[in-house]
Amino acid sequence: LFEGSVGRDDLPGGDGPTLMRSIAMLLDTFDDDTTVYPGHMGITTLGAERATNPFLIELSRR
């Protein structure tokens, strides 16, 4: 999970469905005020990502 994005799944070994299940588990487990320290981009919170990250918005529609 990155600020405004998610990890790539088009590289060797990438697995989009597993990535999305993992992110869904994080969202189900942690509160919106949980701080996310991604490997790239800025620090964010799960709540901010739920509200603005297009990948998480799409995930919530499923």
C-alpha cells in the first residue's frame, strides 16, 4: 500500500488478486487512524487512503 496507489502486480511473481486480498485484510484489521509508512511516497493513514486512493475505492465497491 502506497500513498494514492498500491504495489505493482505486473512484475515477475506479481499476483493482483493476492495483493488486493492482503490490502482488504489490512483495512478490515486496522482503524482509519493507523499510520502507514510505505516503502515509496509519503506517510499516510488508512483513513486517508480509504477516502482518496482510487484502488481502495474500487476495492470497496466489490
